[in-house]
Amino acid sequence: MEPTARQSFNAGFSSEKYQQFLQQLNAGQPAGAGFRVAETPVFLPADFTNRLLEAGNQIIQTLLQPDFKTLTERAIPDKWRVANENDHPHFIALDFGVCKDTDGNIVPKLIELQGFPSLYGFQVKLADTYREVFDISDEWTVYFNDLDKDGYLNLLKKTLLGPYQPDEVALMDVNAPKQKTAIDFNLTQQYLGIAVISSSDLKQQGSQLFYTVNGKDKRIRRIYNRLIFDEVDQAENPFDGMVDLRQQLDVEWITHPNWFYRISKFTMPYLQGEAIPKTYFLHELKEPPADLEHYVLKPLFSFAGQGVIIDVTLADIKAITDPENWVLQEKVNYEPVVQAPDGGVKAEIRLLYLWPDGDSAPTLAINLARLSRGKMIGVRYNKDFDWVGGTIAFTPAKT
């Protein structure tokens, strides 16, 4: 997007350098990235960065409203309601499409938001590798709020560990070593020293949880939760043979699973601002918009784009048997602003916030970006393309 940086990067790019980049990125990792990493980062100009930050700040103010938990109580499915919820999420992710407004300005438009962690470890290594292999100058940064790499890792450590020792905190997911994001788990372990475990590794004694290390049981004080309940919702009793994580347990959640539902597509109808597409709860919609072709239909309780109906018809709406669990959202048209050697590529920027206990508000810390040539953003929709996939955005170090 920033033309000078883009021209310089493209001029120095080669397939051989990209292969060197991938080898360096995956070096020393038990598992390489389980998803496609793009050939290029994104370079955001100062004016777009400022628009992005302003949009993010407006959304955060809504999330900080004292009645936010009351507004979002219905978002949590009874089946997945977990005990011991805390008063704020430790992670917030805001996804913005890079679009063009009616005046021709490049602007951010909110796509989705999550009260759930993303690739907070991997993005550090990704940025370092892009910078080293492609010789990106220090005039560009991937961090916000005057953070550098050390400051960011200290904030991540404060968020994840709190008052505990690293071996008292465990990153947990379903079959963690086999997840596509396992490289992020491993890097987080390397940066902070915490354990990485699968949900099946948990042992329960009374209300306390343990994992085994070097033949000894170690108590878990905090769970860095990476488990999405959709992934275990495969049976009548999804926790059969494992610890039921919904019960009262003497453990702290970073972040508590209920926030995955509270800060989600469910939140979209409550947001306002130029960067927010019109969004309606389907059961509250008295009459569908006349320009229905400009909307998408999204299930509230799904992830990774599953179940989304892009080309909506009245028949689609009438076929929904649980309209309270769906939203109708104005389409966001991505502008192909990233110049690949063979044309434009669409981009999405995810702002990643950290909110450690004791802080009055979340801190925008780092970002994630995704490039796409397909109909939707996401790896599964961009098979067989190049210059697509996961990446990161560099912004001017001083904006």
C-alpha cells in the first residue's frame, strides 16, 4: 500500500529469497507453519494506519461499556458456559478489511472481532524473519503504543503469567502438537517457558488441575486457553474420558472461554462508526433490505468462515430455523491494494490487543495480516494461489 516500500520490496524479491525466508522461519521448530505464509508483508501508510487505530479505539470503547456483559449474556451457549468467568478478556482481535470508500479513499472496514487469542508468539518470529531476509529498515515496525520486541514480550509475559511461574501456566488446545498453529504454541513456549499440553493431558484432583512433566504431576494455576469448543463438539458428551472444563475448577483462565462468545459476531450489531458495516440480528429484522445482494448471512456460533452464505436470497433467510443465532451483515468489498508482480491482492489487518490483570483497558500491541485472491479471506479459500496467506503489517515507526 505504501508505494515506495512496496516498489523496493518487489524489486528485491525472488523465489529463492522466499524459500530462504520459509526455511529460516521454520528452522528449529518441531513443526513448521501449518498454514501458507505469504511472500510479502503489508506496508501501511501513515494515513491508513491512523484510520485503523481510530476505528479500533471506537470499538474498544464499546467493549468497555459497564453494561457490555449484560448485553452479551445471550451470546454464550448454555452447553458451553464455563464457571468462574472474570471481568474482562485478556485478548481482543479486531479484523479489518482494506477497502475503498465512495470518495476513493483507502479505509478499514470491520469484518469480525474475537475475544480469543491469535498468533501472539508466531507474529514476533514472522516479523523478525521478514525484516532479516528482506532487509526491511527500522523505519518500519509491527508494534504499537511505542512497544518494541522486548516491550511486547514483557507485556505478553505479564498477560499470560501474572504472578505465577512459567511452569504453573499451561497453553492448552485439543491435540496441541497436531494443530495448524502448533508453531505458535512452540514459539510461545520458547519465549515464556510455559508448558504446551493437549486437553487430554489434564489430570484432575478435586478441583485442581495437573499435567505431568518428567514423570511428576505439576499443578496448573493458569490455563492459556487455545481450545475452541466447536472442535470438541463431536459427541453427546464431548469431554468423555477427559476433564470437563465447564465445571468449577480452581484454575485461572487466560482468557476465559466465555469471552470467545461475548466478543464475536454477536457484538457487531451493537457497534457504530464509519468502519462498521450494517449488521442486524436476523430475528430482529422486520423486513430484509431491498439490496439484499449487498449482504452476507453469518451464523453466530461458528469460526473460520464456516457456514457463511455470501450470495444471500430471501429463500436462504426463510430457510433459517434459528434466526436468533444468525446475523445479516453488509458486505465488505476488499480493494486489491497490495501489488504482487502479477496484479493486486486483497488484504485484511487484524489488530491484536493484550489486557493483563490490573490494567484498566487493553493495549494494542501487534498485528496479523492475511492476503487473498479468493472469494473470501482465509487459507482454505486461497488454495493454489501465490502471494496469499498469513503475514504481518509494517507501519511507519512514528505515525
